[in-house]
Amino acid sequence: MKRVVVLGATSAIAQHVARLYAEQGASLFLAARNPERLAAVAADARARGATQVETAVLDLDDLRAHAGLFEAADAALGPPDVVLLAHGVLGSREAGPEEAPAILHTDLVSPTSLLLQAARRMEARRAGTLVAISSVAGDRGRAANPVYGAAKAGLTALLSALRQRLSPSGVSVLTVKPGFVDTPMTAHLPEMPFAVGPDRVARDILRALERGADVVYTPLIWRLVMLVVRLLPEKLFKKLSF
């Protein structure tokens, strides 16, 4: 029976991951900011067969609450086998200097604090898996979403560093790189190529965990797309608008 901590549990992808683990009979510790939505996710997990479901209502942007959050999770479930971080915002594509700090805090500063807290605990007991949802947007900075892309690039680099650091301790780190996902966060945007639902992303995450992957692009076509994007010469890349 797995013990799974889900941070940002009311996000669309996290909800579907929680459902899949619940159907496997896992024990879940769910953390999110909105109490009503969190209660609904918890009730759904219980109905789907989760062995135990505990919740914590808090704003994950509050760095001071992070240590206590993991202490509460350990007290409720015991040491987690999996910690999934699904906390983030898209922000405005035209984000200027006024909005940028808030996006960077939610998408990079807060995730960094949470991942380092979890990593320290897993490294000490030499077991566990960290999973965090980054984005293909972090593979190369693009004019369409510079601040969001910068935050996700930082998160991807952090996960790579943690993977290297924690590997000798037997701790795994999975970087999840979705392309365009049809969620409430993206509902205001025009439909994009290779769009998938959060259920597809959740299934890809669990399959990647089962095979011990380090990085998963979801859907897989994005691995090829972003390889091409990364290899484009800068002179050509500057002339493109995407």
C-alpha cells in the first residue's frame, strides 16, 4: 500500500493522479488552499477506494508553513513513498515586471522550498520518490510565455540537480513535462496542437513511475517537438513567433 502526498491537490492533473492512486488502495495526504474543493477531492478519493485520506488546508505559497506540512503528513500517514508537487500558475502571457515576481514565487520559489523539504526527509531515510510537474515551456524560452517558461526552466534544472544528488541514497526524482493540457487554468487560451486532458497526463505519470523514468513528456510527441525546438539555431529561432 503506497503512501502518497499530493501538493496542490485541487489542480486538475493532481486530482486525476489522486483518483488513480485511490483506485489502487493507496493512503493519501492532500494539501491545497481551497477547503471546499479539497474536501470534494478527498471525498472522491475515499469513494474510489483509498485506504486513508487526510487533508491539510494551506496556501503553498507560504514558505513558513512548509516544514509543518511535511511533519503533519508524516504524522498522518507515516513517511511517504511518493510526493507529487502540482502547484503552479500560468499567469499572463504578457506578464510584466509587476506580475512576474508573483509568478516566479508560485512556480519556482515555493516549489523549490517544498521539494528541498521533501528531499531532505527522503534522503535521510534513503527511500521515496519526488514527482513535480514542470512543462515543455521550460525547455527553451519563448516569446509567448517568457516568465512562466523561465520559472519552469528553473524547476526543471532543480529537479535534475536533485535527481543527481539523491540517486546515491536510493531516492528517485521524476520530472513531468506536459504540453498543452485542457484544464481550467488553460480554458481561456485557444486550443493548441497535441492537447490532452489531465486524465491522460495522470496515467502517463503513473506509468513513468512504474518504469522508473527520470523524465516524462506527455503526450510523448512533445519529446520530439521540443528536441527540434531546442536544436533550432538562434538566428532562425528569433524569426519565429510561437
